[in-house]
Amino acid sequence: MKYFILFFLLLSSLESELDKKWVSNKNCEACHQDISKHWETSRHSNSHFSKNDLYKKSLEYMVLKNPKLIFDEIKIKCAKCHNPRISKTSIKDDEKILLALGVDSIKKEFRDILNNEQMKHGINCVVCHNIDEIHLDKEIGSQGLDGVKFGVQGTMFGPFEDTKSPYHKTQYKAHFANDSATLCFTCHYSHNNEQGIEVYSTGKEYDSIQSDEGCKSCHMSKKKKGVASNYSKAGEKPKVRMVRDHRFSSVDNSTILQDNIDIKSYKEEQNLIIELSNNSPHSIPTGYGLREIVIIVQFYNKDNKKINQKQLEVLGALWHDKKGKATLPFMATIKVKDTRIAPKSTQQYTFTLPKGAKSATYILSYRFINKKMARIIGVSDPFFLKEYKIKEESLDL
């Protein structure tokens, strides 16, 4: 009996490991060239901490401020969404002790688990397209790999009923074909930190307006003619289908904010009014709680010289720890303020005209993290420190 149990445990561990041919998108791009090319520009392709400085520095800061946390423990916990094909989903108490003691053998075991090729390829083809069933419990919030059932390795699920491939089995699944947000909400619905503070709520924001738009039309693309696979039999051309881009649009690889924010600016008495309308089904910004939209206004006199009175407005959230100091959302005991634009709503921002102002220029930009917290946790990658310009406009007053 004990040999059977050992065999079963060995089989279970082997099934959690991906076959080498599925761990990398390099084995997919020969047939899925456009899809793979777009995916490489996405944040999905950079979801591992080795490729994401903000993610890595956030983990390091959380461990620094909480000596009870084990670094590898929190990496495994976060991997449920950041790297859902991780082969180990929990950490035992005795493993925590050995890691804390710095035992080389256990350190190597976890290093191999957390830094192997499949993990470093982030949220790639086999993460999404091997999902057989989705069990999203909105009361719990984002569950990542705990909210899905993966299919048999070698079967890729997708939106078409007539696909055939010589390299893997294919099967139709409705969660790829329809516009439902359910697949995305497995990781992007909502999450409470250990203090019970809700640190992001993209899915709840979406549900609050009872939208049926889904995520795909904005963060992928609207359906258009193209090819899902470049493979074809000799003498035939690849089949033309209605497909979507796989860039999973963000501010760095698309015009998603320009496309979803309407901007009006005008003078009203002695004020400059900037009006922002959020056309998306979630707040702007949404997701990670330190993202910001920044409005900077500079005024000029009749000689087109700057008036030394630049004005600033920040749209975002502020989080404090139990000592009342700014901290990461995942460590916060309170959300002090939230000035984001709610879904499908409009906000006005008023800037007082300084004496002698005859014209103004405003710049609307996006930050992945506010400057203060970037300094505190030590973010150094220019990608996350850059301000992504949404719009710049000058107007006479």
C-alpha cells in the first residue's frame, strides 16, 4: 500500500511539471507568429519577478518590513496569478524553518522551482490556452490557479471549433469565444490584503455598472480578419479567421488610455477647467494600487513666458500602515484617499488662473507607481519610473 501511495505522490508531482515543449512561447511562434510577437510586448510576458523590477522590489520590501515572512513563501503565494503554472503551490512549516536557517539543499530546491524556464516565461500560451474550466468565486476574489482547472498537457483550448494542428490537440472552449470577462477575472477581479483592505477591485468596478463589454475588445482588440495560425498543408494558405491581437494592451504598448479617456479643457471665469470622462468599464487607473494619472498645468503671460505657478492634480490612491506612513497597498491598514475616475463617469479639475495668465499648457500622463513609493522601495527600472504621456495641449485663456 505504501508503495502505491508513493507512486501516486510521484505521479501527482510529475503532472504539475510542464513538458519542456510547452514551457516557452518559442515553440509556439513558428505557427503563431503575430500572436507571439504581440505577446512579447505585453506585461504578461514580464510577469516573473526577474523581469519586473516593481514586482521584485515590492516583494523585497514586504519581507524587509515583516520579518515573519519568508521570501520564497511570498513568491509562491503571488505566483498563483503572476506565474499560474508554478509546480509548487504552498510551503510547509518545516520548509520555512529550513529556508530561514539557510539550508543549501532547500534553498536550491526553491530556487529551481521559482526560477525555471516555465516560470520566467510568465503568463504565456500554455497558461491561458490550457485552461479547461474556470471556477471563479467572486466572494473570494482573484484566485489565479486555484480558480481554474488545467487540461491535459498537449491540448490547447481556443475560440474555434474546426481547428486542427499536427503539433497539439485542439478543443473549443466558450470562455475564449465569447466576450465574457470571466477568464481575465480569474486573476484581475479583486483582492484583500491580510489586514482585510481591498487593494484592487477591477472586477468589482466592472460589475458595479453591469457591463457586458468584456476585457478583450480593449486589452486585446476588436475582432478582425487575420490568421490564428500560419500553419497550412502543402499547397494551401493559412485559414483566415476573425482574430484578436494578443498584446494585452497597457500604456507602454498601445493607445489604450487615449482611446478610453475623453478630455475637454476650457476657461470658466478665473479658472481653467479640465474635464476627464472615463469611457471604460472600470476605474482609471485600475489594478495595482499605486498607479496614477497626473495632470500638470503651466501658465504663461502675454510674452509667452512661464508664470512661476505650476499646478498639479494626481488621480490615484494613498495607502498608510498602522503608523500612518505611506506604504504598499499589500501592507496597508487603511486606504487614506482614492481620487481615481470611476467607471463610465466624468470628473472636473479646477485650476485657478494666476495673475497675468494669457495661455496655459497641460500635460496628462500615467505612472506605474507614484514617485514617493518608488523611492521608498527602491524601484530603479526606467520602465516603471517613466511618465507615459497621454495628452499635451496648449490653449489661450
